[in-house]
Amino acid sequence: MLGKIHLLEGDLDKAIEIYKKAVEFSPENTELLTTLGLLYLQLGIYQKAFEHLGNALTYDPTNYKAILAAGSMMQTHGDFDVALTKYRVVACAVPESPPLWNNIGMCFFGKKKYVAAISCLKRANYLAPFDWKILYNLGLVHLTMQQYASAFHFLSAAINFQPKMGELYMLLAVALTNLEDPENAKRAYAEAIRLDKCNPLVNLNYAVLLYNQGEKQGALAQYQEMEKKVHLLQDSSSLEFDAEMVDMAQKLGAALQVGEALVWTKPVKDTKSKHRTTSTSKAASLQQPLGSNQALGQAMSSAAAYGKLPSGAGGTSHLTKPPSLPLEPQPTVEAHPNEASAQIREK
């Protein structure tokens, strides 16, 4: 109970200390082991999480919470088939679990089986209509399938539930850009930048939109802001940036004539980078529009998230892969049931 109180106050470290003492007194208590494993998972300490969840499953092989958490870890690291095998076991025990169907849907998304992903996510949404994470994932899958009106519907519903998350506004802006509403897309990007101070992807997508709209000065300002954020991320951690993001940044840099290669490109790939950049500068001289769907590749694994997403998720593989924790959905406002008509319009 003391551990639960610490969790309610948002103090994970104290909660972990309490649960560690509890496990010392009751080393075979599967509920305590599972809770401790989930807390480590939420903090990204995967080794200890796996250890405690493994111990819980040793004492109780049918513990669905531990199986779901172990599956989400495998999913986070890209082992979709193994994760789906784990989820089959859970589906027998709790067939109406929203986190289960959310994670199954995102496994199919990772395997590029988009129709199956939407089916599973729709089931999760039916079981938990107030869970913003499921709506976020549905928006992401529809963006990937270029069904922009449906994506807008789900993302705007998610924003109603989670109005303080910058990445949602960024994805909404991508949908609005493709729905040919650049003015509202700019407003969404501005809100995303205001809420999310450390995600370079927001600035990159915004810069691409401004460049395509002919606003080179504004695009240059966003590009420079993106570079500042990249420097800060490099200083704070040794993460690798998504290849698609680096490629688009190079194209935009060449188009804006602000340098041949970016400071955060790997030295090994210098020759390729320069070749890419010179070829894209020709395209830039023809004023061809740059793509603005850069959020999708990086956000794919973040879509499986059932933990609290860190601020600034979306720019890199490190930032966009929080674990899929089987937590209960948090009810807020109801979404608008316009999705069917939106799909018809898209077809």
C-alpha cells in the first residue's frame, strides 16, 4: 500500500525502494515481482525488469500481467513474432484487455500488416474509448496508409484527451499538410514547438512545410533551431538519429544552402552523405516539394507505448521507444464517431 501511495504521488524511485524491501520479505509474491518489473520497465532499466518479470513467471507461468510486460519488451526491441506468441497466451486469459489489443495492433504495424493493425486497434478503442494512446496509434497507422482524414479524426480526439503532448500536434500538422490546410498545419506546428522543447523532428517537419510554402526565411530559422536541439541531444546522450530524418535534413540543408553535410552525420557515411546532398541540391534548384511525413518511421515503435511517453519523443529511436506497459487506460473525453465517413471520403 505504501508503494501504491508513492506511485500515486509520482515518486517512482521511492516506490521501487519500497517494493524491493517487500520482495525481500516475500520473494515468491508474483504480484510484487510483476509490479517491480513494470516499474523498472517504465524507467527503461530492461535488464532488471526482465529479471523480475522472469521470476514472476517462474512462480506463476500464467501471470498475464508479467507475460504482457515481457511481450512489450520484446516488441520494443523489434521482436514482433516472439511478442505475438506471448500475447496469444494473454489473449486466452484476458481476451478483453485494451493494452493487449493495442500492443498486438502495433506488432502488426511493425510487420507492415496495416489492415490487421487497424482491426486490432479498433478493438482496443472499442474496449477503451477514452485511452489517448490507442487513438494516437490509430492516427499513426492511418497516416502511414495515407488516409489523412481518418488520421486527423483520431489525432484530434487524442489531443482532446492529452492536450500537453507536442508530438500529437506534430502528427496532426502532418495530416493537415496532406489535407492541404497549411495555415492550420502551421498553427499545429507552433503549438508542438511550444509544448516540446527538445524534439528536433518537430522543427524539421515545420521547416519542410515552410520551405514548400516558399517561406525560406522561416524554414531557415526552424532548421537552425533543429540543429541546436540536435547538439543538445548529442551532448546529453550517445543516441543515433533515424536515417530518414538525417536524409531529409541533408536535403533541406542543401535546399536552404546552409552546408553540405550535417554535424551529426556519422563520419563513416561522409562520402554517401555528400553524394546525397549534391544530388538533392539539383532537385532543390527545381523547387520540388520536400516530403513532410518524416514523423512516421521514427514514431512507429513509440506507438506501442503504454508507459508515460517522455517529452520530446519522436526524433530518434532512443526517444520513441518507451516500453508498452499494461496499465489501465485513463478516461477523459469521448472521441467523435466520424471515422467511417472519413474513410469513405479518402477512398
